[in-house]
Amino acid sequence: MKVYAVGGAVRDELLGLPVKDRDYVVVGATPEQMIESGYRPVGKDFPVFLHPETHEEYALARTERKTRPGYHGFQFHAAPDVTLEQDLERRDLTINAMARDEEGQLIDPFNGADDLSEGVLRHVSPAFAEDPVRILRVARFAARFGFEIAPATAQLMREMVRTGEADALVPERVWQELSRGLMEERPSRLFEVLDESGALARIAPELAALFEDKATAQEVMDALDQTASAGEPLEVRFAALARFLDPYAVEALANRLKLPASVRDLAVLAARHANSIADAEALQAEAILELLTAADAWRRPDRFSELLRAALAGEPDRARAIHRLEGARELGASVDAGAIAQTSGKPDEIRDRIAAARLKAIRALK
């Protein structure tokens, strides 16, 4: 029985990056031997075990065979006679198909180290085309590392889209990969790669429409990358993208991808109010009050702040606009709405009094 560190941990060590998780492949062992050694089985589709002390994952070396369309259509074979190279050959990219043995020796049958040093994302084998999730993963790695995609790999991705393999992607997995890609260092590259492959039009046609015009596409990418450089959370990053869409398009996209409520809500707000926010310097007090009320800024000031940052991502004068609108919110929030609510009158009359008081406060804005 031999144990090898594999995948992302080996790749990141070669890049000099911190390693978060380590995965291992075990060659020459049976599930029974693993259990006898104290490992706890957790794999559903193929034998994966947790180390009794470190709880890191140890998977038996395996091969896989495509049996039906989609990324679930695989039959796995794990046995003591499966070699390390056979296990590595089923992986997506050469930079993820490297291993280290227990003495620290690098095992690199597909020249992943060379591709890593040259900044190239290259598929390991034609089996890449059997799993449509790999299109999304390549785009995500491009966003993380800024690497170029090997021409043959880019062509294979386009062919997967053309033949309909990408149509097997389910919304939950699409959003999982998109959300991870949005949190990478250069999220614009994620959508650039997906658009070039044709996959974006299949999984998110609303977003693909933004890349039909070069000027708009550049605005979108600048906004996304600015949110990344500012370390914004996922909700803000997606909303910075969604602000370029019609609100109805955002709702359609959110429904299709089954977005989390927090992501969906901020995205819809950004699509509805981005134009007003961008015109903050010219807004009169009445328009500012309308914006603050529509965005529920009184009850959710933190979300309103996120809305401003998303709507103004990539804009040159965003600091001034944010300062103006945040200042207006603070002035309006200084009104004692509770005290006004205690006065006599119908609910509509009380709401009007609160709005009038807030408008008066906002007019003091300079």
C-alpha cells in the first residue's frame, strides 16, 4: 500500500501558495484494509476514507468510465491494481494531475509542472470532454491564477458546448462554480472564458448578452475586478454584475440558478436602482428620499451600503456618490420616526409625516 498527496495541494505548494486542504490517493489497498487500519469510510460513489487522526481524505486509486450523459453518468472502478498514473489520468487539468510520494518526490506524468511555470491550463486527456463541470472549473482556475487556456483545451470546451454536453449542467452546480469563481482574484476572467467557450449563453443567457457589446463587456469586467480588489463579499460582487441587467432579467436568472435569497435580493436592487445611484450628484432631495425608501435603507443600512458599492463598482467618482448618499441616509435616519408614530392619525398620515420629516432633514445635505 502506497500513499500519495495529490491535486491542489501539490499544485499550490509548487506555486508557493498556502495549502488549505490536502487530499491523498492510496494505491494497492482494499476498502477492508483501510478500515482495518482505522480509516473511516465516507465515500458514496467510490471508496473515500477519513484519516483516524487528521481527518484528511484518502481515496483509493480509481478509474472511471462514462456511461450516460451529464456529470453524474460515470462508473467508477477502485481496486488494488489501479495505478497512480491511471488515477491521475482521469483528472481535469495537468496542473491538478501531479502527486508527491511519502518521500516528497514529485510525480508528474503529464508535465503539469511545466504548464504551471508557463501559466497554461491544459486538459489531461480526451476524457475531459465527458464532464461538463470541467468547463466551469477551467474558467474558475483562469480567474484564480490568470493563466491562459491551451488552444486545444479551449477548442475542446467549445466542442462540448456545441454537442450539447454543457446542457447537462444543473443549476445548483452551476451556481456553486460561479460563486467560487466570483470570489477569485480576477472574476472577470471567469465570465470571459465562459463567454468564449459558448457556455455562458447556455447557462446564463442574460449575462452572455452583456458580452455582445465590447464597451459594455469592458464595463462589466472592470466593475467585477474592482469588487475583487476591494475584497467585497459574494453578494456585492454578483450585484455589481447584475446591475447591468434589466430587473426582470435578474429575476429570471435568479430563478434559473436558484440563487440564495441574500444574493438575489441585492442583485435585484442593484438592477433597479443603479442608474439613480450613479446619478447621485444630480439627485434632488425628493429623489434621494424615494431611493432610500425603495431600498429599505432605514431598516437595513448595511445592505444599502452594499448596494451603493455594487452599483458604483468601477466608477471613477464612486467615493463622492457614496459619501453623498450615505450622508443623506444618516440625515434621514436622525428623524425620530418612533416619536412621530406615537402621534394621532391614520397610518397613511403618520407615514406621510415621517417622510416629510426625513425629506426636511435630507434637504440639509450639502
